[in-house]
Amino acid sequence: MKRISKLIGLFLFLLSNFAFGQSVLCPGDTLINTCDSSVVVYDTVSTTGFTTIDSISFLFTADAVDIDSGSGTGSGEMFYIDSTLVEITVWDTVGADTFSSCTFYVIITDTSTPSIFASDTTVYLDNSGGARIDTGYFQLQTWDNCSIDSVWLSRDTFSCADMDTTQVWIYITDAVGNKDSAVANVIILDTIPPGITCSDTAHVFLDSSGVAAFDTSYFGIVAWDNCSVDSVWLTQDTIYCPGDTLNQKWAYAMDSSGNIDSIEAVVYALDTIKPSAVCRDYTVYLDSLGHAILQPDSINNGSWDNCGIDSMLLSKSLFECGGPGLDSTTLYVFDNRGQVDSCMSYITVMDTISPVVVCKDTTVYLDASGEAVINAGFILSNGWDNCTIDSIYIRDTLFTCSDTGANQVLLIAFDPSGNVDSCTAIVTVRDTIPPKINCPYNIIVMSDPISCDTFLTIQAPVVSDNCLNTEITYTLSGASEGSGSGAVADTFFAGVTDILWAVTDGGGNLATCVQSVTTFTSFISVDDSVVTQEDTPVTFNPLDNDLDCDGDIEPSSIEIDESHLNHGSLDINLATGHITYTPDLNYFGNDTIRYRVSDDDHFIDSAIVYISITPVNDPPVLENETIVINEDSVATGNVLGAGDYDPEGGALTVSTAVLLYPSHGTFSVSADGNYTYNPVTNYNGLDTVVVTVCDSGTLQNSCANDTLFITIMPVNDLPVVQNDYLSIYEDNDVTSDVTTAGDYDPDGTPLTTSTVPVVMPSHGSFTIAEDGVFTYTPEPDYYGNEVIVVNVCDADLPVKSCRYDTVFISVLPVNDPPVVDNEYIATQEDVNFTGDLINGGDYDPDGTLLLAQNIVWYPSHGTLSIGANGEYLYKPAANFYGRDTAAVSICDNGTPGSECANDTIYITVSSVNDIPYVANMIANVSLDLYSSMIVPLQSVFNDADGDVLTYSASLAGGIPLPSWIKFDASTHSFLVLSPVSKYIVGEVIVVVTATDPYGASVSDEFNITVNQTYSISGYVVTREGPVTDGSTPGTPAGDVPMIIKEGTVPVDTVLTDSKGNYRFEGLDAKTYEVLVNLQYYSQDTTVLVTLTPTNPERDSVNFTIWVNHGKITDVNDLSERVFDVKMYPNPTTGEVNLIVNDGNSGDIEVSVYTPTGEKIFERVYMRGGRISFDMSQHISGMYFVKLRAGNYATVKKLILNR
């Protein structure tokens, strides 16, 4: 309606113009190419025929203007893109209805093209193999003079077929339809790895060449990918002996983009091929010890196994003296799976070694009657034979005095085989019985006191000897010396002389006795003369010149007669006889001493000592000087004071050569004693000067030292100080000392500092001690300059002096490290965790951006990856639970260098129960009918949590185990007993289940195959004929323990019926060896027995029973695992002792098995106790000793030879 009214008005307007001659002239249509425009309409209008213009109105007939239609002033209206009709009406004031109007178009257009720029981008296919994008992927940059209306893509979805680079067009349109476009590359990537699954385990069997091959089909591999799986392969497709169990990443799947996934699989390589034992007969020779040790290689004649022979054992490997001839042994060949085969070899034992004897030289001694008797033991050094020496013969057993010296003797030895050896020895005959001698009485004589000797003749003593061949000699020692034979005729000096009488027989034997001669003598004391100086003591020994032949004057016996001692005093050393004489002070002249002394023989004599004292000049008597002056003052005076004089009255003079100059000044002195002392500048304290003062004595000048003790009194000087300049870093304090090396007191007193600073710092705290040590701590984060003034004083009296010391401190800026909060996270076992290290609690005090720099330490039980923005991913290790820790370095962006702090991540991984798994599959086993075996399961099952597993067993389908299969859940082992029925043949499947405490379980199964054998049962054993080796006649066969052996391994133990006869099961019709332990036999023997079938339709079986009363001969390791075991037998009693050296705890279970698996002994021993058991009642052969402690076990081989 509005628009209609406008048209009516326009019509009236035009009509009025024609009626009244008034007109309005509008401008032409206006075309503007822009987004919008402000148009001034009023100024473009012209009018005619109007008397007075009352008003002008405008009417807009389009929506592209920002004012309502029919309004506006016509000046500066805003127009937008469109065609707008503008009607202008001019009203005349004369007539209210008089008006005129005109119209024109304002046309706003936009022909400018928008612009666009796009960047290349990369997109990733998702799990479904597709990817979708939008315009936000291209980092678009767009522009238009008006506005962008729309943006769209040529395509926005992609699939696996678009892999690599694809071009996409991006289109842009503005509001009026102007367009532009750009092209960008879209790189399509597939980073999702394929998936792969497979069965847990695969079983392969080693062939006769020891090789097992397999491929992906063995594992039931299923692989998938969001696009397509390109290839699937195994890293290993062949296993060689010894049949390792591989438990690692075996199977790999790769897609067309090269993404790879892998899965763990377990391959069990089983060796089910038994070795083949091949023997040959052999001859052994007894060695030097009477032994012949047989090695398995000696009788091995090409034994073979597909994976190689692991070990070979002999049932008997030691052969000894006493039984040479034909013997036998069985060779057991084992592979690394414990499978065994055996064969028998006949051994010929030869003894070809002769005895050996070694003689030794010996010495025999004649007895009191002059005879000596020997036997073979005297000259036999060593006698040896590999078995034994039978007899020994020697000659020349009696020796007399005429045989004294070396004699050659022959020894001959025989062994039981008639072999002979001989040797010779030197027998030295000696006479070691000494002769007899008796000395006469001792002699005492007196000698001449002047010559000190005497001459004597002494007869030789009487002697006797067993060989009557002697010689007498003598030797003088002591006061007199000499030697000779026969009687003594010699001079004896004062003192004691010993005569050593010696008698020697023809054998060099010696007998002696001693006779003494004592010679006494007197002594003579001689006068002495002694000279000394005035006031000088003298020491002398008056005994030095006394005549004493025997040197026995006793110094302690000196006695002094002091009645003639007038001018001195004495000091006597009674130990040495020395006398010290000290003259009276200043006395010179003569003095006399009389003394008396005695010797050890109580002789006494006396003498006189004459003493002469010569005069000397006495030194001057002086008084030291004491001087007191002030610092920097001069002291003068005279050293010769009133107290200085010469005792002899002579004049005193002073030496101008100063004996000791002062340490702290200068000093000069004249001969008359006048001196001058000048101290060093500023010195105060003590000083000393020493001068020499001499007299004018007539004999010789005497001098004495005069000491000047000088005291310089102090005056106080100002301290000398130097300012201090320090530099520290922001947020660091500094400790120093203002009283540095440059600060000192000229007076040498210690400096002190006022604890109250004169000027305090403006930006920190400051403390100072009296000793000058201060600490300055700036305000947090402050840097700049500080000035501190302190007062430093000396310690001089009476008033101390002080000066200011200024401390200039420059605080340098530093980058403050970040402030971080540690992370505390929790996750479950096998569950990853993501988080942000740089959270709200982490910041840089300097306000810079924080970045996660690097991992300081990695977690111990998982992996950690981080991004620079702090985002992290923690992956716990498989099956791990517990606590873990990692640390990441968080750094700021400060200058001059970044600062870092460690952000610690404390991780708690809670546990979940893991299902037990099969670590090693149970191998299938087989056994012959009527045999038995043990199947251990120690390492079959495992639990990642380390839980203790409980075990149960049944047949497949949950059927209970039959009676002939026993399962021991505590030892995790099966005992497969001898089936008693030939109908129990074929295969059974045994299922073993391991369960953890939380009810999770896993099972494994294995086959037991019972093989058919053709057996002959019901044989009765009887002996053929009596035993002639000393056994008790008529001993029933039932008293003889037996075990039957084939040419390979033993097949069964012997069963005894009610009549004492032996019944054998499981024997083919052929000849067997039966080993028997006959306690009644005293030596090795052979017993023949015959097996007679109780069923007449069966054939008889001939047996040869070989009995050997030997001992335990060999102990070898069969399998060493955990225990450090030493096992040794007692060869006499058959007792076996074990020493277990290992760190395991718990009791030790000992079990002994026969090679067929029969347990013949079992006992539990306490750890640390004595472990021993008796095998003396068991037959010869090989046994296995099993030791178990907890989950650890080992097996050792024991060879018993009887």
C-alpha cells in the first residue's frame, strides 16, 4: 500500500507541473560500482516556476537504502548494491497543494572478484579406511571488497583408493555471485597398523636330521587392516637342535603403507627320536693305582642321535685288582631330552705292570757290644705295585766294628704275578757310643804378686771305650790358654783357668770333662798428681794407675781420709771409682787427698793424690739496664752504672761492636759506655740490646755481657681502610669481611667494626659482626646497586680511633627458574595414562612461556613420551603394578639462558589379576607295557603375578585319572606305574590345570602312549648246583635279591612269591643278565639260574648271575641346575654323603630311583643337617639321586659296583 500511495503522489505531482508551469529537474541515473555508497541527492536537484519553495521531500522505492522509504533529507543517504528509484517532490508555499516532482535511479553494483589462497594439507585415514575434511584443513586466506557469501570444496571425503597426493579445488563466492577458486594438494596417509592374531602355541617335531620347519599356517594367523594387508611373515621358520623353545615376537603383518604389527607366539620344538646305542668289546689295562677307568667313548661304536648325544654313562666304569679276566658294562646314551638307549660290552681286564721298589741309603749304629742288625725296612724307600707286593728279600743283615763305613746291600721284591724288581742301597755303619772319662779334683794355688803366674804339671784322667781306640787331648781357657795331648805342663796366670779334657774314639765319638785351676794374686796402689784451674772442678780415677794382676779391685771399697783436704770438696762415684774435686771459690794453690781400697780377694792398699790449683782472671760484675721511652722518641745513657765493677779492681771498657743489635731500632755505643737508641717509626713494644764489657786484667782480659731492656710506650694512630666492591647475582646473598688485607691499624692492633652501620642498604638486609664479617641479602628479585657505610675502629688506648669503610654492592639480574608442581597419577595394570605437565600450578616467575624440554629420568617400569606443550603419555610395562617414578625438565624462555626445574611424576599402577600361562608345553611320552616312568612338570606353568599355583589333573573330558597314573600335586609330577594288564595299550590324553589363588586357570595336555610288548610271565628261578665260594649251602633263591637286565636298560624289578622264588614279568624269550647282591659271598662269583615257565607251553630262559662284592665306584653329575652339590661315597660301608652349598632355604627332599623310575629310597632332611643314606643293601648298577628344595631340583648319577 505504501508503494501505491507513492505512485498516486507522483501522478498528482506530474499533473500539477503541467497545470501550473512548475517543474523539478532531477539528475540522470547514477551508476556506482562499489559495495555501498553515500549519495547527496539534494544538491543535484534544480527547480523552475516556484514562487517560494516551501519544502522538498524524497521518496525511495527500493530496499537497498538504510532509511525508510518516503523519508530522508536528500543529503548523504547510504545506498547498497541494488537499483533504487528516488522521487523528489518540491512544495510551493503559495499553494499548499502546489508541488512538482521528478524521479531518477541510483544504481549500486559490485563487479570486484573475491580472492582466495589455500595451503596443502595432510589427512589420515581412520580405522574404517576413510577420511573427511572441511575448509579448515587448508589454512585459507580470503578477501572481498564487500563480504564472502560461501566457501565450498570440490570433494571432502577420501578412502584407501586415494592414497598418496590428491588435488582439491576450494571455491569462494561473494554476495553478488562473483567467484574465485584455488587448488591445494591433499596428502592421504594411512598410519594405522594392521591387526594380527594367532594361536598361543605351535608344536613342531625335530626330524632325524635334527631340523623342524614351519610356516604361518602353524599359528592360525588372522590379519586385518583398515585398507588391506600387504604381507604376513615370520622372522624364523626353522628350528634346529637342541630344540629351543622360542618365546618372542614371531609373526608380522604389514599393510600397503608399510605399517607393521606383530604378535608373540610360542613354538615348541620337540625331539621324540630316541638315541641309538652301539657298543663294542674292549680291553682295559690296570694302571699304576691298580685301577682301569673305562670312558664311554672307549666302547662307543657309533652311537647316534638326531640332535646329538648329550651324555653317555656306564653302569660300570672302574675295574680293579683281584678280578682280572672277562667283565661287562652297559653303556647308557642320553639325548638332551633325557631319552635313553643302552647296549652291553664285554670288558677284558689285564694286569701287565711289574712292581717297583726304590732303595734308600741308610745309616746304622753299633751298640754297646759293637754290633748292628738291619732288615728290609731299613733300606726300602718306597715299594709299589698296581695291586700288591708279595715278598721282599735282602742280604747282609749283621754289621760289627770292622764294617764301620759304607757297605752295599741288595734288595729284591716280588709281586703275586711273579714280576721282580731290585735295587741297592749304601748302608753306613757308625759307632756313636762315646767313650767314658772321669776328671780329677779342681786345683787352687797362689801366684807371685809381681809376676802374676805359676807353673803346674797335671796328669791326664782315666778313660774307657766299646771299641778300645781312644786319644786324650786338653784345652786351657780362662786366665790361661793353651792346648795339647796327654799330661798338662804349663804356666797358669792369676784367675780361673778351665782344663777341657777330651777323649775321642775311632768312630769320632767324643767325651769330655772339665777341671779348673784357680790362681790368686794381690795388688799395689800408686800415688796420683792432678792439676786444675781456679774455680774449675776436676774429675779423675785414682785406680787407673794401680797395679792389679787379676783386675779385681773393687771401686766401691774406696775410703777417703779427709783430714788432709783443706781447700775443696769431693764427690765419689763408687761404681767406677771416679773422684770429682771442686776447689773453694777463687782459691789457688795445693791440696791433698789420702785414700784406701781393697780387691775381691780382700787385699787392701792405700795411696795419696796431690792436687795443684792454678790462678785465673775473674770477669767483671755487671747490672743490666732498663729503659722506658715513648713511641718515636730517642733514648740516651751510659751502660756503666754504679753497679758495674771488676772484682780485681781494674777499669771497665765497652766494646763498640754491639753483640746483639735491637730488632726495632738503631743503637750505637762508645768505649766509655755512652749509647744512643732510636726506635723504628710508629713502633711500640719491647726491644733488647746486648753489649760486651771487659776488664783490664793482667793475665788476660775477662768480659761479660750487659743487656739493655727497652720498653717503647705506644701512641694511637688512625686505622687505614679500603672500600669494598662486590658483585652478586639476584636472589643470592653474599658474606665477606670489611677488614680485608688492605685494612690495618698502623699500631698493629686488631680492627673491630660497629655492628650498627652508618648507612643501611636501600634494597636488602645487612648484618655485620664486630670482626668485620657481614652478610648482605637483597630483596627477592631485586637487582641494581647498593651502598653501605660502616665504622671501623682500632683497639689502641686510651682512646680508640675510627674511620668509615664503604661497601659498594652490584646486584646482577638472573633468570629465575620455573615453579613446578609434581604430578601424582594413578592407573591400572596395562592401562596407559595421559596428562599435562604444565598445569595451573606451574609458572615462570619472570612470566615467560614454559616448555617441557626433555626427560630427566625415565620410568623404571614403563615408557614415557612428552610433547613440548607438556602433554605426556605413560605406558606401564606389561603386567607391572606398583609404584613408578619419572622426571621431566620444565624450562622457561628467559635470558640470557633458559632455566629449568624438574617436574616429578609419581605413578601408582594398581594390579589386576593375570591369567596363568603355559611356559613350556608338556611333551608327549610313551612307555612299554609293564614299565613305569616319572613325568615332571616343574617348568610347564607360570604366572606373571608370581602367584603360587595349585595343580589338578584328569583325563580329557574331565574323566578321573586311572589307578596306574598317579599325580602328585605337591611335587607337580606324574608317576606312571606299570600297567598290569596287556589290554591297557594305546593312547590316553592327560589334562593338567594350574589355578592361581583368584580362580584364574590355564590347562595343557599331553599324551601317554602304552606300547604293546610280548611278555612271558610266571617264571620260577632256581639255582643249578651248590655255590662253592663259601656261601651258606642250601640258601634259598628267595634270599638273593635280583634285578634283570636286558642288553639295554633294566626292564623291571624282581617280584618274590610266597615260596621264596622269583617271578619275572615282561620278559621276551632270550638270555638275560641278572645282577645279584649275595651277602653270604666273600668274593666275586658266578651263579647260574634257570627260569622255568609255570606254563608248559612257554620256553625256558637261561640266566647267568654274576656277583661282585665291590664298592661304590663312581659318582657323576647327570643334570646340574640350581644346587651346588658335592656327593661322595664311602667305599667301605656303601654310605653316600651329600654336601649342599647353596643359598636356597627350606628342607631338602632326597629320593633315589632305579633307571626304570622305581623309587627305592626317600627321606626329607633339614637344611644344614648331615645328609647321608646307605646303599650297601642294593644291587650293583646305576641309580639316580634326586634332590628337591621348594621349586628347585637337581639329579645326580650314582654308580654302585658290587
